[in-house]
Amino acid sequence: MRLHRKLNLHNRRLNRWNFIKTGSLIAILAISFLIDRTYFFFPPSLAPVWNDMWVDIIGLLAGADLILCGVLDIHVDLLVKLGLGVSVAFLTALLIAEFFHVFGIDYFRFHPVIIFEIYAIINLMQIAYEYQPQDDD
């Protein structure tokens, strides 16, 4: 019984660290896109939509939600699932926009960011898989 509790505490700490790490990455990406309003430029007809400030604010809020869930050890299903879902949607939209640049015009500036975003999506899938609501015992 004691071993089971120790494993649970270790998994909870690991899960909290994953929330903080991934939330920080998403918040930093959103802040960098808020600062650079001309980051996406191809195709020209979609550039205003992808550079819209509200998309970046949604990403920033999703990252802040994940950070708070990790720091404060919040296990409220609505907050955790909303943070995970919106974060994955935000990162997927960014990947699609960046793939337009890489494959559409052979613009290779986005490769490091694409790697970080794929890492963050994999990390979010791991968090969602390991997430367990806190018991009310």
C-alpha cells in the first residue's frame, strides 16, 4: 500500500511538471507571436487571420491555464480539459500555418518552432493520458 502511494506522489509531481513545462512553452510562443504581428505572411490572403491578436491571446490564456493547473495542483476537470484542448488546437493551427510557409514557399525559418510545437503536442497527449482527477477522499 505504501509503495502505491509513493508511486502516486511521483506521478503527480511528474504530471505537475509537465503542466508547467508545456504551459510555459505555449505561453512563450503566444507572447512571441503577440510581439511580432507580421510573423505569418503566406499565403497573403490568410496572413491577417493567422496574425490576429485574438488567436495569440487564446494561446496565452491556454498556456497560463496549464501553468496554473501545474503550480497550484488544480485537478478541476473543466479547467484541465479546457487548457489541454485549447492548447492542442492552438498548436495545431500554428503547425498548419507554418507548414504553409515551409512547403508552400520553401521558407525554412520555422523548423525550430515546428520541432518545439510537435514536442509540446506529444507532451500534451502524455499529460492527457496520465491525467487523473483528484479523489475527494
